[in-house]
Amino acid sequence: MLMKKQEWFRLLRRLPALAVIFLAAFLMLLPCPSWAEPATPAQEDDNQPRLRSLALANEIWLGDFDQLLEKRVIRVLVPQSRTLYLIVRGKEQGLIGDMVREFERTLNKKYARKLKKRPLTVVIIPRTRDLLLGDVARGLGDIAAGDITVTEERLKTVDFAAPPDLPGVSEILVAGPSSPAVGAIDDLAGKTVHVRKASSYYESLTLLNNRLIREHRKPVNIILVPDALEDEDLMEMLQAKIFDFTVVDDWMARLWAEVLPGITVRDDIVLRSKGRIGWAIRKNSPRLEAEILDFYRIVLKKRGVIEGRIQQYHRNIEKIKDPTGTGEWKRFEQTLSLFRKYGSRFGFDPLMLAAQGYQESRLDQSKRSPAGAIGIMQIMPKTGRSLKVGDIKITEPNIHAGAKYLDLLMTNYFSDACFSEQDRSLFAFASYNAGPGRISRMRMLAKERGLDANRWFNNVELVTAEKVGFETTAYVRNIYKYYVAYKLTINSMEEKQKILQQAVADPSRKP
């Protein structure tokens, strides 16, 4: 989906000043990105920008700006996000990525005489949000950037370079297409809201619950989702009706509402107002803070000419579907015993297998691809025959074939790996999509760059996006989102069943 220049101007006028800076200030610095790239290897030649080495990701460094300048390296930790930072076929993309690169150029220009012919390099290191602040404090990074709100709790761990004179952002409620009616913030009492634990949104909801409890009202039912999921992932899941509510910064919500028409941005339901967004740094780093604030001031001076130079900003998003819809859920219930049977046999989480089946065919055994792939797991006839599991036109042999094939991929190509149960599934899916030989090479490249070759998210995933393309990483992330949807739904059903059983055992107890 492409947004016209005029549409971007209208969006920018609705955003607070700080968001305008984060969203727009550097779109003019790089060519317009394309988020959906074909799954073909990137051509490695001298003209292609190479990803900076990540070998420093596991080294502990301490010290202020002067020490970092002497090393000629500053490490910036960022969350991997289609909005903020992503590597696609060797090119860094995203709003924070652009901003960090301008920070690098600014410092090199400012300290050119001191640096001479050895320029400063800013190394961007992706991390999940639950690791950002702790890793900066421990010296595994020097800055954490990524739409991070300053809170009292976070200030116990790190300091922030956040200009106090800039208008802040608001944390607002975002609803899905079939969410229950909410007229005011207190109407969230008893409602269910999904957020990451590592987010400031969780802190805001906790404060709201404290007040509701003091007023003898039902608290908000806060459901935690994995920190590997970003704000845009949660809003996609809202659109898919997987859950009803989440909380997002206002500028992010408005941005994604442009491409997710099913969500509703509730500007009138604010959980935190005038929040300060900044870059997190280690305690006692006044020189680094001063450099970042000086950089912000440069950005502000540029703001007057930036809006007139904004180019089209491409966004091509594969929206996920709701795997818990009525028809889809019926097929899930009908096949779950088979996923459990063959998941157990071949060492895969049954819900992970089901999520892949949903990604491939919406769990529809009658589906046939143009290439001839068959059934729920989209098995090619030749592959099905080689697996010797029976007729793959029948549901059970088809699921059997899919699980067995995934296991063969892992056995034949990854026998040296020490995967967790979750990562074994994720690597199997990546291999299923891009080919096991290619993913094996990505593990080797990841290891060379100081990344964990046995972890998918924020490790081998990064190299795969760079070298193979976004299609494979999107494929794995979609399956993971479906898995989360299944897990949340089953957990909810089990909790309800537990309450009902307690009510039957003790009729005097109210459910």
C-alpha cells in the first residue's frame, strides 16, 4: 500500500512535534524503502552497502562519550520493527535507523579534526524490548533508542537524553473491529487489554488498576504478550479480531491506522499524557547526554524544511488473519489432536505446527496451490511420496507429512544446533520457506557477526532479512503471531473452564 505525499502531510499535521521528528525528520535522508522484498539472495558486490559488524554485541564496555569517541564506536540498541528499524537485503530501514545514521554523520562532521582518518562508527544492534535498558546498564550497549518513554521505574536503571521542552506523546487505547463499547477510561474496568510487560503501557495500566481497586472496582484484565511482538504486530492482531484492546503511543496508532482500517484509535481514552520520549543511556554519562541533546537541537532547526522534502513512504504490509474465527477455530479443534500426536512424535510444539498449518492453508485440507501443493501443510506430491506416510490428500497423513518433513530438515541440516523448543520450530519454518541450506548459511554468518546462531529472533533473523529477504522473516513472524493467538485463546478457555469447575465444586462461590 502506498501513501501519497499529500496523505503524509495530513498525517504529520495531526502528530505532536516530537512524533513528527521521529517519523519524518529523516525520511528524506535515504531512498524510499520497500518493506516486502522477494525471497531471493541479495547480490553481494562492492556497490552494495554492507551491514556493520555485530561482533561488539556481547562485549562489555563502560564509560562516557569521551571513552566511546576514543574507541571510535558507539553501540545503539534498537527493537526490530517495521516502523523503527529493519534490515532488508543489506539495507537498514525504519525511522530510528535513519535517525541513528544521521547521528553518526553529525558526530563525524563535528569531530572530524580529532577523528582524522579514523571515523566514528555507530553500530546498531537489534534487541527485544525486554533487554534494551538492562543491556545498556550492563555495558552491552551505549544507547537504547526506539520510541522509549521515560518513566520513574526506568530511571532506576538508566538515564535518558530527552529534551524537556518538546511536547510529549500520549498513550492511548486502540480497539479492534468487534471490541466492546468503551465510553471513558474507567469503562476499561473488567475489560481485557493485551500489552508487552516491558512496555510503559503495562506500567500505565498497572497504575490505572491500582486506582480502580482503591475505588472498589474491577481492575483491567492485563494479558501479557511476548516482547518479541512490536506495536504494529499487536495492532495487526487487533484488526484480525484476535483480541479487543491494546495501548499504543498516539503517533504510532495514527500511523498504522492509515494501513489497518479495522482498528479504532481512541484519542479520548488516554492512559498517559505528555510522555517524554528519549534515548536511554547509562547512569553518569553527562557528555553522551549532551551530545544527544545537541543533536536533537540540530534536528529541530532542520524541521522547517523537512516537511517540504518528504518523499513517498512505501508500506506493503501482509496483514495477518484471525486464526480463532468461527470457521477457522472449528478446523483447529478438528485437527488439534493430530497436531498434538505428530508434534509429540517429532519434537514440535503442537500449537506451533497448527500455526504453520494456518499460515499455509488456513487449516483447509481441500486447498491446492498453483504449484500443486496439497492440503493443510501444503505438501508437494513428490515430497509426500518420499515421506511414506500415506495419501497426503487425507488430513492425517498430510499433517504427519508436514511434521516429518520439518523434523527431517532439522535432523539433516542442523544436527549440531542447540535449539530451544521454540527456536527449533522457528528455524524449521524458516527452512521450510527459504530452504535449509540457505538458513544453515545464515547461521554461519550470524556466528561470524557475534550473534547467537541458535536463536532466531534478533539473531539469525537479522542476517536472513539482510541476505535472503523480508518474505522469510515475515513468514516466520506471522506463524509466531498465530501461535500467540492460539496460546492466548486456549489459556483464556482453560481459565474460564477452571472458574466453572470451581463454581460447580462450590456453588456459593461466585465466578
